[in-house]
Amino acid sequence: MKLIKGSHQLKDINLKNPVITIGNFDGLHLGHQMIIKNAFQRAKAIGGVSVIYTFDPHPLAVLAPHKAPPTITTFAEKVQLLKKTPLDVLVCEKFTKKFASYSPEEFIENILYKRFHPKEILIGHDYAFGKNRKGSASLLKKMGKAMGFTVWEIRDIRIDDIPVRSTTIRNFIKKGDVYEAGRLLGRLYSLSGTVVKGKQRGIGFPTANLKPEKNLIPQNGIYVIRAKTPCGTYGGVVNIGTCPTFGENQRTIEVHLFDFQKNLYGKKMTITFVHRLRGEKKFKDAGSLAAQIEKDVKRAKNILQHFTE
């Protein structure tokens, strides 16, 4: 897959019969994957190239930061996931207030038509674009007919009557329902970050404190995880919360890896959420907490023994 930063660079690139799909694709969930699959199949059918056109940062992060949702995937994660798809070209547009000022008609004519020269465009059922998001699928189809490209509108997909949408997935993650989030994503939710020094309380379960790269953190509680480290991949448990037993109020992400003794300070780690064990709880003392952690570890190991990615 070829990555192009900015649609203005397409003037120097000849895309053959491009079939384009447009959107933010946060999370690259099963709905997004279906659209991408259709784009690839349509491109193959007409002897063209499949193109995904996305934006960074998220439009709301520019237009209304206080309303911007926490992202399911960072841009780097999105690129890595897209590299696993059959798509030919990824065009990433830097989203700015100037770009947001284009009317829907200007966006279609000056960006999509004149820069991409599309043969076909695939969009999700609820796709909106242009200034104040006034552009609709019907407008795109109408202008596409006049300009010589076809527009395909992909219907919403559901799993057990749950709509597969980024907003739905975010809500599941926030509630700690990592299982349901994973079902809609088509993979387990993961969180990457740098390992930093923690409180070092010494209750018999060494932890690596993770400073995350994104803000979408599951609800406080204890989770079974798989952790990818520079030393390999390990099973473990993570405590997300404020450590109420010790009277603290700062939220932390403390990872305990099984059968691991090495130093990870300053190194990157990615944790994948397998299962939520329980909510956060205040214990009467450190000994009671240690006893509960021992039970959590035993349950986690049993779960991971039967876990296959």
C-alpha cells in the first residue's frame, strides 16, 4: 500500500481508474472493513486501483475540540491496520479549518473530481461532508452522474442487531465491555504506550505503569491482557484505576506480566484486552489486596490457557 500525505500530491501521480472510499475510519471496524473489501473488488473488476481517502486529525479535534471523541486508533495504528488490507493507495488529508470551509460542491469538484479523477466512489450509509457537514450521498450521486463517476452507498451492518459504528465501540470500551467492542472491531482492543516508573509498593506483584498514547481507556477495573513488549509477548493482568486501597486519586494503568523479570522503563508496550475480570475495589489493607490479586492472576492464567487470537 502506498501512503500519500495530501491530495494535492496526486497531480504528480496517475491513478488508473481509481475506486475511492472516503471517511475517518476510526477503529477500522468490521463495517469499515466491508467498505474497503467492496472498494478493492470494484477496482479489480474495472482494472483500476483501490484508494482510501481519510483525514487527520479527526475533524472535531479541529472544529470543536471539546466535542472531539477519543480515538479508537491513532493514525499510526490505522496505517498499520490498513497495510494488512488489499488496498493499493492511502491518501491522508491534513484536516484544517480552511479545508473544513469548502462547500460540499467545492469539495466534490475541486478535491474529489479534479485531484482523484475517480471512476467510482464508495461511502457509508451516513456519510456527510463539506462545510457544516451539509453534503449528502444524494448530492454526491447527482454530481457524480454529471462528472462521470458512479457512487455506491454501502448499507449499515449489524451484529446481533448492534450497529457496527465507531461511536458504539467507543461506548463499549468506556464501559469496560471489551468483549463486545472486540466483536464489532473484528479484533481485540489494544492500547500502546511507554512504561514509566510507578509507586513501587512492593506487595509481591511487580507492575509496569503504562503512559498511553491515546485517551480511550476502558472503565476502571481488572482485565486479562496479552502484552507485546520488546522482550516478547506475555500474558498478564492490568489494573486500571486510582488504587483506592492506598487512598490515591490519580488514575493509572498498572500491568503485571506473568513470568517476567526484565526492565521495561522507557520502552514501548502494547496491551490487548482479552477479558474484564472485575471492577475496582477498595481493600482493608495491602495483604487483602495481595490475596485478591493472587486470585485474579489464577483466573487470568486459566482464561489465557484457552485463549486463541
